[in-house]
Amino acid sequence: MTHRIATSFAVLFIVATLHAEDGSQGWLRYAPPSPTGFPLTYEAMPAALVNLDSSVEAASAQKEMLRGVRSMLGRTLRLEATIPGNDDAWVLGTAEEIRTALPGYPAPGQADKAGPGGFTLSVVTAHGYQYWIVAGADPRGILYGAFHVLSGVARGESFGSMQGSQSPAAPVRWVNQWDNLNGTIERGYAGRSIFFDDGHVRADLTRAGEYARLLASIGVNGCTINNVNADPRLLTMIPDVARIADAFRPWGVRLSIAVAINGPQVVGGLDTYDPGDPRVAAWWRAKVDAIYAAIPDFAGFVVKADSEGQPGPSQYGRTPVDAANMLAAALQPHGGIVLYRAFVYNHHLDWNDLKADRARAAYDIFHPLDGQFAPNVIVQIKNGPIDFQVREPVSPLFAGLRETNTAVELQITQEYMGQARHLVFLPTQWKTYLDFDLRANHRSTPLKDIVDGASFHRPLGGYVGVANVGLDTNWMSHPLSMANLYGFGRLAWNPNTTAAAIAEDWTRLTFSNDPKVVATISHMLLTSWSIYEHYTGPLGLQTLTNITGPHYGPAPQSQEHNGWGQWIRADHDGVGMDRTVATGTGFLGQYPPEVAAMYTSLKTCPDDLLLFMHHVPYTYKLHSGKTVIQTIYDDHYVGAQEAAGLVAQWKTLDGLIDEQRYAKVLGLLEYQAGHAIVWRDAIDRWFKQISGIPDDQHRIGHDPDRITASRMQLDGYTPIDATIWETATDGKAYACRNRNSCTASAHLDRPAGWYSVAVQYFDYRQGVSTFTLRLNQQTIAAWAADNTLPGEAPNGDTSTRFTLDGVPLRPGDTLTIEGHPDDGEPAPIDYIELTPESARAPQKAAAH
Ligand code: GCV
């Protein structure tokens, strides 16, 4: 958090003059498009609307058109039962219905080419009247078409420019929610479940319906409502689950559930869950029949088995094919499908075994099974071979399953990507995966064409995004994180959409069409992944976060010496996993030959994945000409600086967007900029220590602007070990224990001038310690450590800073931090940093 002395009056004035928005509507705000710079072609828009289709989806489309047009253009459309012969009209319906009702459809030169789920927008002129047509290939297509029209209006597009046909790239466009029955969400960062509470389905499912509306607006057609670490008890709650399906149905979103493979034993009363046992198969058949009796449009099952402690077919010497096909047989008569996850690996790998490699697991297990899965099974594969890291190569399994349906699993919730506290726009990253050409059979086979079914002629497949929205009013906690949910839908609909188009459209819909807002936020979004990569784990090192903890702050050592296999094999001489066939784990041999060769050769392996593929000395020179170690150091400095740049960019929008979201995002970006410094310092200190190689710019450990607590005069504060040494100065935090308050004072000898004063402290999940900052005898700031960061100890998860700008200092001044512990949180501190504000005139400082 950053504050400024004596600005509160100005802030209050701004608050009073701006309209607040809470983010609850996401990108469906339906704000009037600003006329500035946009053709107002809607003058000619029909005043009537006819809906020819009787489906619930078309009813939603009709309602949405009325709502959107009224809200954006201030007009109330007149509903007509049939196409009026004496007026223009919007016409909604399936292509077939429109052809019957309007013999002129499609107009010459306006072929209707929409496939399943698709739509065609066109204008037909008959008897001198114009009919603005939203023709769905089916009821869902009508709904998607209506949302497309409304999105275009919101962005100031004319109906003319929207005309033509669109169809979704793949049939499966689902989100997975990792919601637990008790109402918590695994890796969810935006509050509790919108579906469950206290072991039950919520009585009030309003938010479930609103979520489905958001999903439908971006073409998502399925939602798995519970954690893939599935609780078998959900299988006993079908009547209540059916209520969620009812909330989804008007929006064309089909409900799916994640199932625990041991359900027959845990809730079914059998003494086994062996997929080869006929009693088990019969139990699943009966269960599936019961589900379809309650939920006729039930979509199917998602399965995580034999992974991270989940039960699986291996218990009985069976394979994923045995389990998946048994479930598929039960679902098949009803048209249901199974998404069987390929995220299966041994998390007790032997660190000392240089051939052991978690990245190999999915291919090793699933490739031999290619061609054996039932037609209604899809193997759901995470984009990379490890686990949603900041950068990984594409999983080679996508090219290893040529006679099996596949779907790519992308993570929308920012587990390893800053947990909705850091801005990371993921479509930029996802595009690198979707566009990556695996060169199967020496021909073009980009990932997007594989999961669309085109490359290997598969009838089923698609896109799954782990979304984890919660009860927070704005769905994903960080207002800018919603761009990721929106972007997932856009890419699942059309993976050729550019990240820039997604960023721009989302910004227009979510904030405004003001060119400055659009350019600034789009730029921030589009650069954010690279910024995050710079200050976390560059060169293919993975995120370098605390993998045995909350996956949040820096903790590079946690990658090593354990069974989880996210190793980077950093030692005194070098770093990186040797995954070559000749000398390493052989992982690269899982790729088709052209890709394997590209990664195997140091000449062609891209720098940004080098350390994922190779173990090299720290002094190895990259294509950039810089050594590995200096790149690691520099990238972290660059990343922290870029993160600070995000704050500056956002501040240029003050007054151009509503104060509520402006302030919320500003607070988050300031926090992020501070945390980027924590990341930078921790990773650079760690690599400097392990490599013994100094930074050629002498930055690491040389922070002339800092006064560490160890150099302050302390009253009550005592040193405690940071649980991850590199995340605090000299591995120590200073805690206030067994007292109501403690102080740390610094006597200053800086030149007189205006300074930005940052206090680096630790904010645990528990407790709300309070702090005051005094300049000589005067209190200049007070704040509470109430950010509930994910940890209960001083480390990189909890280290954060409070910043006060515009502080006039002169030699002889004393700055004092007074900490008041609360509920086990000992008001821990690390250092004060005094950054001169060079823009200010030094003589003003003398006046304080
Ligand atoms: C739902 C990672 C996450 C787990 C998650 C797992 C999975 O390991 O940390 O929370 O479990 O992936 O995708 O199954």
C-alpha cells in the first residue's frame, strides 16, 4: 500500500465525484458506448424483436437483447409474436425457423455457414423492411449470437461489421471449478463456493445462474462444479445438484461433476471399486441412470485418479482405460462423456535418481494406451508437462495420442501466477501453447488443431479452464483477473483470436471505450505475463515458488530434494534439468523428432526454456550473449522495475474510470510492486549464494537506501529466523513478542529532501497487527497488517510493504516504527527503505 502525506482532502473530493462499480457484472455491464470516435449506426436499429424459437436458451437471448439494448442505447425493444410485415425487426431463431418464416433468408451473398453452436448475423430486406437476423445453428447458437451482437454494440461496432457466420472451434468448452462440499475452493482466491456450503448445495443459487450467464456470453458450454479431488458424497446429493443444473440450463451451460473412482466403495456399500468388477460397473450404470433422471442434459464426469493421493484403477492393477471406459459405458446411452485427466504422476520420486522426471509421467502412462479409449472419452491434458508454471513447454502427450480424443486444460485461477494479487493476463501465455506446432508426422500440428480434432480427425475434444470463481462480488478478487476468464472463453471459441484483441475487447467491455483507457489497460495486460516471469522464474526455471506451501511467494529451494519432481537441479556449478535423451531423463524423446531436435540442440533451444531442457554452467552464454547467472539477476531487477511501472501506468487512468475499481486495482498493483521486490531479492540472493558468482552490477545485498531492523535501536523487537532465509535481510525478521508494543528507531543521516519511505514488514494470514510510523515525535502514518497473506511465519509469502510518499527528511531526524502484535502475529518487521524523490526540490524539506 502506498500513501501520501496530506493528500486525503484531494482523494475525498475525487471519491465524491465519481460513480462506483463493484465488478459484479464482469464484462456484461452494458454501459452506453461513448459516441466519441464511434459511428452511431444504431439510429437505424429495428424497434421490434421477434423470437421464433421456444427454447430456454432463446428465451434468455431475447431477455438479454432487451436488457442490453435498453441499458446501452436507452431503447426498449417491442416484442412481436411474428415477423411484422409493416416494420423493421430483430429476428431471433434457428436458421431453419428463420428460413421458414422469412423466405428471403439467407439473403443472396449471405450464406449461413454456422456449425453446431454457431450463429449467422445478417440483414434481410423484404417488402421494404429490414430484418436484423440472429440465426443460431441451434438454440445455443441463438444465445451466443445475441451475446455477440451485444458485445459489438458495447464496443461501438456497427451491426454491419458484425455480419457473417461464426462457429465454435471445438465441442467441449468447459470450466472446472475446484469447489469442495464444505464451501472452500482448492486454489480459489475469491471467497467461498457459489455452489456449496457446509456440506450442502446452497439454498440460494442466484450466483450460479449469474455465473452461467457470464459463461454463456463467451461461449462456454459446460461447468464441472466440484473439486477434481472429488468427495464421493456428492454422488449421494443428486437431487440438490439438479438444482444447480436448473440454474445453468437457461444459459446453455451443461453441468458435469468430478467423480471419485472409489465411490462404489465409499458411498455405494460395495467392498471394492475395481473397474474390472461387474458389480462396480453395474453400480456406476445405476448411478448414471439416476443422474440423468434428475438432470436430463447432464454433461458427464471429470476424473482425477491415481494422482496426488487420489484413489485409482492402479489399486487393482487396472489402467486409466479400464476406469475411463467403464464410466464411459454407463454415460454413453445418455450422450454423456468422460474427461479423464492425464495429470497422473508419482509424487514420491527419488531426487537422487538423475533419470527420474515428473515431466515424463503423463506420456509414459497414457501414450501406450492410445487407441484404447472409448469414443466418448476425452483425455484432459494440462498445457505443460508439470503443473501450470510460469513457463513450460507444451505437453508432448498431445502429439502422443493420435487415436484418442484430447482436451487442453488451462488454469484460469492464478495458482502459480500470483493468486489474484498479481496482475498476470494469461491469454498471452495460452497463445504460446495453442500456437505451438508439435510437428507430428512432420506436418503442421499446432496444439489448437490437435484439441479441435482437426489434426488427427478426432470427433470430440476441446478446452477446459480451471476457473474457481467465488462468492466475492467481482468473482475473481482482482478486478483485472476477470480478463483471464473472458480470454479463456474467447480462445476456446476461436483459438486464432489474438491476445491483443482479447485484451482490447475485454477492456472496452469492462471499463470503457475511451482510447486512453483501452490503450493503457491493454498494454498492461499484454506485458504482465512477461513481467511476472522476469521476477519469478525466467529461462524455464518454473515459477520458483513455495511448492510445498501455498505456491505463492519465492522459495526456490522448495523445488529440490523432495519427491514432487519440480526440480531445477541447481548446485554450485550449474542449474537446469537435463532432459535430453543422450545424457538426461529422456523427456525430449517424447516429442516428435523435429521438436525433440529443436530442444535438444543448444543452438536452437530457446533461451526462455533452456533450463527446463538442459543443465548448464551458470557461466553458459545464452543466445542473448549474456550468461545464465547474469540473466537471472538482471531479469529480476527488470521485472521488479516493470512491476513498479504498472503502478505508474495505472495512475494515468485516475479520473477516467470509476473510483471503486480504480482504487482497488491501484492497491493491488502497489502491493504487487512491493512483492516483486521481495521476489527479486530472494531469488537473486539465493542464486548468488548457491553459485558464488557476484552480480556484475553489485546490486545484490547492496541496498544503500535501506536501514535494516538489525541496525535500528530496538525496544522489544527481537530477531527470529525467516522460515525461508533469502526472503528477509540476513535471514532474520524482528518480532514483537510477549509485549503489547515494540519500537524500532532509525536515526537518519540522509541529505535533506523529500523521500518515499517504505516499511517492509510481514503480514500473516492470522492476526491484524497494527503499526504507526513516527517522524521524530509526530505520527505520520498508521496502518494495519490486514492483508491475510497465505502464511503464518516471516517469509516470501508474507513479506509486504507500506509506503508513504512525500516525506520531508533532514539529517538528525528519527524515524520510529511502533508495532502492536495481534492474535499470534508479532508485528514482524524487516527494514525501512528511503528512496529520494528526486522530482521534489530539496529546500522545501527544510521547512517541515
Ligand atoms: C486439484 C496442482 C494443485 C492441486 C490440484 C492439482 C490438480 O497440484 O496444486 O491443488 O488439485 O494440481 O490439478 O489435480
